[in-house]
Amino acid sequence: MKMLLVDEVTTKIARPPGALEEMFTVPSNIEGADMSVGLLGFENGGKVYWLKSGARYGYSAVVVATRDLSRPLVHPVNSTDAKGESMNPVAQRIALAALK
């Protein structure tokens, strides 16, 4: 899974020059900003992680990793609320437990 994640990020997503750097740049002029271009950055246990989540009716997934991909996590989970906009609380607890 890690090799797939590395391949996707480095060869397909970040092809244009500077695209990878932009993915990890949080606006410095907005107080409390934690989102880059599509990624949510957060600190847990002294490490900075980047998260992307998504959902469709009945299904949600989260991809979390450090920038150097030394701690990747990909987790799909069935949704309990097909129309909810927040992250599935079960997926959130699993992700945070796995990153300890």
C-alpha cells in the first residue's frame, strides 16, 4: 500500500513543477488555517500528519501519512450516516489509534 501511495503522489498527483510543495503549504496569513490544497494538516504525538478523507453513501475512507510517508494509513469503513458531512467517528478513532 505504501508503494502505491508513493507512486500516486509522486508520479500522478505532483507532476507539474511545484505541485507537491503546494500540496503541503498552509496559508500563513489566515489564523488557525490547517488546510492546504486538498489536505488537512494536524499534529499528533509530536509528528505532523496530512489527511484526506472522502465518502459516498454507505462508505467512507481516510488516507493519513507523514510528509515523508514513513507513517501511512489507508482505512475504508462503512458509514453509519449516509448523508453526514463529518468524518465517521469510528474511522477517526481507528486512524488516531493507528498513529500512536
